[in-house]
Amino acid sequence: MTVSADLTIAVLVPCFNEAAAIGKVVADFKAALPSATVYVYDNNSTDNTVEVATAAGAEVRRETRRGKGNVVRRMFQDIEADIYVMVDGDDTYQAGVAQKLVDKLVEDNLDMVVGRRVETHQAAYRAGHRLGNAVLTGLVRWLFGAQIVDMLSGYRVFSRRFVKSFPSFSREFEIETELTVHAMQMRMPVAEVDTDYKERPPGSTSKLRTFRDGWRILLTITNLMRNERPLLFFSLVGLLIAIIAVILGVPVFLEFLDTHLVRRFPTAILCTGLVVISFLCVATGLILDLVSHVRRESKRLAYLSYPAPRPTPPRR
């Protein structure tokens, strides 16, 4: 018997036009987690994804607002379970390690376990996606102290308290970034487990657009930095404005030392205004940092209102 035998498990599969893959995904996860309920959330598919998923034994629901972020938010709102397994419906992730991910979550009393992708085929992971993942993950690691190597993995296991305390606002593929930052800001215990990452089956095409979605993820990181670390964000903005003021003001100051005259009044006034703005940016960051601290406390209380997957038994 596995450590999660008496816990309810929900497998959440967001889907858009995955008729070529969804049947196998549902069958594989039903075999890997026999006690789990597999939920397929269709996102306005134009093929027969719904019919294939239903025939495979999944409970199919719909989210009409387009975008993976909207689907994940709806899934987290609707489904009640002790443990949530989220996986893409494109049959690129290894269903066989699902039980291992779940057991890792329960045994170590974690809130999120990420399936770290290990390529089994060169074509499974495009070079642009690989580079973008490395750059964006590195940025999040630096800004938020994330201890995750594969931030954009779509294969994750969550505790109930993670899911029900997660205030999602993403619409598209930025959702993975938001999930990671939420865990880091709440100082949740997380882990990664290696899982094979394979090619899509014939007839299945990627909905991820490297530059468009990479840009959206970068904007999401910027917005999260502004909301979650406002002092750092506005201090950097203030520093940038101050540097511009110094660059513009040095010639005016040197001229004043040489002639004791200020001939370029517009530049001098501009520099003075920029310095004032830079100080206002820092002051804004200080105020918003307090607001952000209060928001984190509120989210922490919501998080603590739900029990862990299973309390760690005392050692003898």
C-alpha cells in the first residue's frame, strides 16, 4: 500500500485540440493512479478532444475563456481533493512516475513537487524553448530565490493547501511562473523529481509560441516583481532615473565649476526633477513593501487554514 492510499487524488488535464493524445494520457494516468479521478478541462477545442477523453473514462468539463491560465484557475476553483496532479494533455510527460511524485509530496510533507523534464528525444524540446526556460528560470531564481531548475514544467503535484491559497491571475502559459513564485513567496516546501520528456504523438501540435509566450512570461515576472517585491522594483527604477540625472547633470555641474554660471537651465531643471522622481520611487517602494507584507500575511493565513497532505509522525 502506498502512503497516499487513503487520500483523494485528482488528475487535472487542461486541453485544447489534443484529440491525438488525450486518450492515451487519460488511460496512462488511470493506470498509474487507479484511485484517482481524471478531470479533462476542454478549452474550446475544435476537434473531437471531448469525445476521445470521455470514451477513455475521464470526467470532462469545459472552460470557455481561452488560455491555459484561465483553465488552471477554473480547475483549482472547482475540484476538491487532498492531492492534485496537473499534467498537459499532449502525452509528453511520463505517467508512470505519477505515484512517485505523489508519494514524494506526502512522505516529505511538501506542497509542490515539479516533474523536472529529462529529454528522451532531441526533438521533444526545441532549442528556443530550452534557452527561454533557462533564462526565465534563472531570472526567477535570482529575483525570488527559487530553488527550481525547470520552472516551466507542466507536470506538477500540489497539496490542497497550495491549490486553495493560490490567487491566480494569469491567462496563458505564464501560469507556471506564477505557480513557482507563489510557492517561493509563501516559503512552501517544494521539490523536483526527474521525469522523461518525449515527443508529441503524430497529429498533436504545440500551442506554445516561443517569442510571444516568452515575452508574456517576462512581463509576468516583471509584474510579480512589482507586486511581490515592490521595494526592489521601485528602487531599481529610481536608481535608473538617478543615473540618467547624473549623466545629464555632470556637464552642467562641470560648467558651473568652471564659469560659476548655469547656462543650460532646462537641463538643470530636468536633472533636479529626475532626482526628485528617483527619491519618490524609493518612497513608493517602501510604502508598497508594507502593503505587500500584509498581503503575504493574508495569503499565509489562508494557506494555514488547510491541513498538510499528511502530518509527519513523531519519531520514536
